[in-house]
Amino acid sequence: MYVFLSLQDGVCLEKRQAESLRIIEKYPDRIHVIVEKAEKFEIPNIDKKKIKLSSEKAIFIYVDNVLPPTGEILSSVYEEEKDEDGFLYIT
């Protein structure tokens, strides 16, 4: 069994805000997303930029425990749902 610790739980707000500002300055044309594994799903822990899943697995992206509309672009989701630290957290 894995212990799940969200970035929001493990790093103070000020440090997350500073990191977000640093990334925004470096990449102003990009969306800043933190991808975290939801506790209840049986996929490998996310510790790399790439993960391997079997072809039978499906991936669903949730923002604030809600599945965004499939036609909505990520920049709209980011503007509506980003955290006070400047990151968009998806599970």
C-alpha cells in the first residue's frame, strides 16, 4: 500500500508560488500543470515524465474531482481552476 502525499500537502504555499512564478517567467506561453495520481485508482505511481500502461487501462483527467468537458481547451480549464499557487492540479 502506498502513502499518497499531494504536492499541496507536502510543500508550503509560498514555495509553490515561488516555483510557479519562476516557471511562468521561463515559459510564459505554457500552462503549468501538476499531475497527481488519485488514491483510489490502480495505476503505477507517477514519478517520471512517461508512464507505461496496459492497453486495457483508461486514463481520465479530473480537476477538482470533476471531469472537464471533452471539448474544453486546457487553457480555459487552467484559467477557471488554477490554484492560488498558480498551478493547475489534475488527477
